[in-house]
Amino acid sequence: MGEQLSVQVRDCQIRTKPSFLGAVIATVHYGDRLSSVQTKDSWLEVSFGGSKQGWIHVSALTDKEITLHPSAQQVNQSASSDELALAGKGFNKQVEEQFRRQNSQINFTWVDKIETYRDSQEEIEKFLKAGELKPAGGAA
């Protein structure tokens, strides 16, 4: 099999074709490991769960192994300069808590609610059709 990759987003769908309009055949989660099969534009065909295969957008993957419960030795490893630069631009739990403390007048109820929204495949297709949009990175 090909290169081992880790899912770097909370949840992501594996699809039947290299397009956001492809039918969802599985959902993978942060830290899950997948094997690359082939690349097409900004999509990777991956194998997972033994003999299953499907397509996932490259933005959801990293070539680094993600450890959800690191050992003391792994925690002591230093980050690369690229990782530090990206982390500096990020919005993690600590940054969010500090922002909330410094902006107590802002109501975050809707932000928290929006983070829970998940659109169905039918809703996405309806939205694209209504707006006469064509998704980039794969055939519709």
C-alpha cells in the first residue's frame, strides 16, 4: 500500500468519487490512519478499514502521525519552525478562552451553535444547484 496518512480534522467524509458531491461511504475522525492509493487533483484515494477504498480531500490529511495520548517522551519533542508558525496563527482552546475573557460583552452562543451544524449531502447539492456553483477540485 501507499503512504500512511493521518486525519487532521475533527471529522471528514470519505466519498465514492473525488468530489464533494460524491456519495459519502464512511466518516473518519481526527487521528485515524489511512493509506494512500492514488492522487487526482486535490483528492486522494485511500484505503481504510481493511479492504475499503474511497476519496478524501487532501486538506483533511497530514503525513505526520497524530498521537491522541502521547507519552512523556513524545511530549518533550520540540515543534518545527513551520509548526510553530502555524500554531501562532491558530485559534486553539487557550486562545479562545483568553479571547472570551477579554471580550466578555460578546455573546458566543451563536458561534458555539454554528460549530455544531452539519449539512447533509442533499443540502449541499441543493445549495450548489441553487447558486449555479461548480465545486473545484473534482467532477460534479
